Amino acid sequence: MSIHIDRLNYEEYYLDYLEGNLSGDVLAAFEAFLEANPDVVIDDEPATLLPTEEHLDPVIKLALKQTPDLSQLSAETLDYFLISRQEGLLTDQQSSQLDHWLEANIQYRNDARLMQLTKLTPAFSDVYTWKNKLKRPAGRIIPLPLWLGSAAAAAGLAFFLLLSDGTPENPAGPVKPLAHNEAPKDHDPIRRDGNGTADTAPSTTETVDPAGAGIHRVTNYQGRASRGVDVESMPNVDQLAMRPLSKIERNSGNLVPLHIEKAAAGNLPTALNELAIVSTPVSKQPDMANPIVPITERLSAALNTDVDFRTAKAAKRTAKGSSEAKGGGFYLKIGKFEISHRSASR
Amino acid sequence: MNANEYNKAVDQYADNIFRFVVKHTRNKMLADDVVQETFAKVWEKHEEVAAEKVKSYLFTTAYHCLINTMKKEARSGSIEGIERAGHSDNPHLFDIQKVLHEALARLPEVQKTVVLLRDYEGYHYDEIASITGLNESQVKVYIFRARQALKTYLKDLELVA
């Protein structure tokens, strides 16, 4: 049987031919085809895989191992063992064996010394100077105690009213001072509780006028009972400068004016007439009243201390040029804290 | 981590981060920027970071910021070809550390990073691997290569001197 090989089917025979698997008639037919078609001849050099040489650094190869193997200690692997000792990977025994090897090979002792010098130490002079800019606010809002907030509100309110020209009158009616030796009237307004019981009884205190203007009698018309505090033991003042003398003042013999005394009218410049006055006769005291009773009552309850606030209308001139006998100003008391301002009456 | 712990971390590690970065960039202004960027990023995630792990988190963030910065700066370096510092001076009196830092600047970035984290901060191989994204074997190899290079540099200096 003859075998026909042509350009359409020669490839299936070509591999066998290259591998030497063709024989007999098939081989003769294929060789005849190659002679007739020299352009299809393939390079007959066999293709082979070149072996790759291992090119890994032996020191690096050793470094990949978990624990150093001193059996491989040599001049070529010395760096590995020196670095291992510097990295703390050698045991004391291994380190000692390395020292013995170096003593036997003195020419490599300098390598050991240089390897020890490769340890970097930080330059502590390099510091970051902008740490504060990196920080974030870490504070927390501390709520003010109620008493502090209330005191601040009262002080602010007093400052505000100080700046105003006049103050509303006490809806309960102005409190008129007693004349000298005048007895309190029964119909004088007294604050009562829900049961109609007066929480304070009218009490009269006497103060000594340092200027010798006489004894001023003060009657507590609107005494306010602080919770848990005996009203009668508290120095209540409903008139500016009518503060009862303290125990020290009373016993010292030398009464020290609480405020600046008023000079005789006309002897001082106009500006000085506006100074606060102390020793003014009761009959000439300006009307002082609490314009914010609900607020001061609430503050008193919240702070558990006496809170009092009084104002007086400023002096006004009449159409004829003379002023009414009224002095302006205010008085604020929170517990033991007192502040007052008084405009002189003309 | 709350704000107080964050501020405490600023006091404790800002200098360390700065030294680590400045050894890479050799530019204090650039290092300032990297430090600021690092702490800004940590602050953004401060609620997710545990206070006891803030140091490694800082260095990891600083490393990534540094890589991004260095890519921008496009620095290259190899220890071969470096000018021998101190060559003209008395070779017996030159400052070893100064020479080493000059050599360090010429190391490839990854080798520089692992050596600095190892020597400056005392991190273990697994910690360095965590920071840099390498594995422990790679960290060991880079450290070994870096130390070999530094030793060779010092040895060459002595031979020249």
C-alpha cells in the first residue's frame, strides 16, 4: 500500500519523523516529500530546556531560616552569623562558638567589629516642635452650680438696672420710712403665706447716725423669711444706709461711716453731690422698693439665702428748676454680699 | 481612644515619628508635613483605634504617608557610588553615626524603613512586617541586606583611609 504525503497532510508525519518514529515505506515517502518540497524543512536541531542556575545569595538563604545553623559557619556565611548575633538570634552557646571561630580566624575579627557599629542610634536632638498644633481639645463643659449662675444673673440684672433712668415702683406700694419716734402702722404691708399668716412680724431696729443726725429707726415692712432662717436675727434693711451697726462698730466707740458722708449743701462741687450718702435723716430718705419681687424670691429660694434688691428713682428737677427730694440708686444683697449705689438728693 | 489618649500619644510618639520620617526624607519641612498628615489621619479614626495599639497604628500610617510622599519626591538610591564622607578628614576621628546616617540615606527605601524601625523603635520582625505589609522572612532578609551594606560601606571607608 503506498502512502501519499503532500502539503496538506505532511505535518502529522513531521513530528514522528523528528523523533525517529517513522520507518519503512512511510519514512521513504516522507523523505521523498521533503526532497520535493525543500521550503517546508524545519530546523532539525532538537529544542532543549536550559537548566537554570540557582542564584540566591547564600547569606540571604540562611537568613530565611528560622534558626542559625552553625554547621555552615564559614568565611562566606560569617556576615549572617554576625548579624544574627547582633539581632539577638544566637544563643549564648552559639555566640561563644562564634567567638572561638573568630579567635581561630583573626583576619575576620575586624568584620565582627564593623558589624557591631552598624547599629543605628537615634539623634534625640531631632524633636517635633509643633506638638501643640497636633493636639485636640479634650475639655468638657462643667455645669456651673445653680447658686453661682443665679448670683451671676442677679449681678448682671443689677448692673443693667443701674444703667437705667428709673425703675418701676413696687406694686405693693412704696415703703415710707418712719419719722423719728414714729410707730409702725398696723396696715403696713406684710407678706403673708397662703394661710394668711405673716411670715415676718414688723420689727424695729435702731442705728446710730455717725454724723450725729440722730437715731434712725428702721422698720422691716417687707421682711423676707429665708427658709430655715430666723428672720428677726437677720439684719434686714429697707432703706439705704440704714444698715444696723455691726457688733464691732457698736463696741468700738469710734463709729466708722459705711459710706462717704454728705458735706453741707453748697460747699462741695456739683459732682460730689452725686456721691453716696450715709447719714441722711429718715424723713429725707428716697423711696426704695424692690421692682423684681418674683425674681428675688426665686433666687432666695434657689440659693437658700436672703436675696434683696431695691432701687430708687433718680433725682428729677421740677419745672421751676428745683429738684424733688428723691435720690436714685440701688441696693443688692445676696447672702453676705452687699453692693449699693446712691445718688444724692438735692 | 478618646481625645485625652490621643493627646497623650502626640506627646509620646510625635518625636519618634518625626525622627523616623526625617531619616527617610532628609528634609525637615517635608517630615513636618508627613507627621501632620499622619496624626490627622489617626485622629479621623481615633475612635476605632485602641489606645494600647496607637504606636503601631501611628507608624503604619506614617509609613504609608511616607511612601506616598517619597513617590512624589521620586528619590532613588543605592549604596554603591556614594561619596565617601569624611574621606578628606582625619579618618580616625570621623563620627561613625554621622557616616552611618549618610550611608542609610543611600539604602533602598524598604531596607531603610525596616532598619530604622528595628534600631530606632526596637520593633520585632512581626511588628515591622505588620507596619510595612511585608512578611517576617522578607523583613529579616531586608535587615540582613541593609546591615551587610552598612558594614561594607564602613569597611570600604577604612580601606580608603
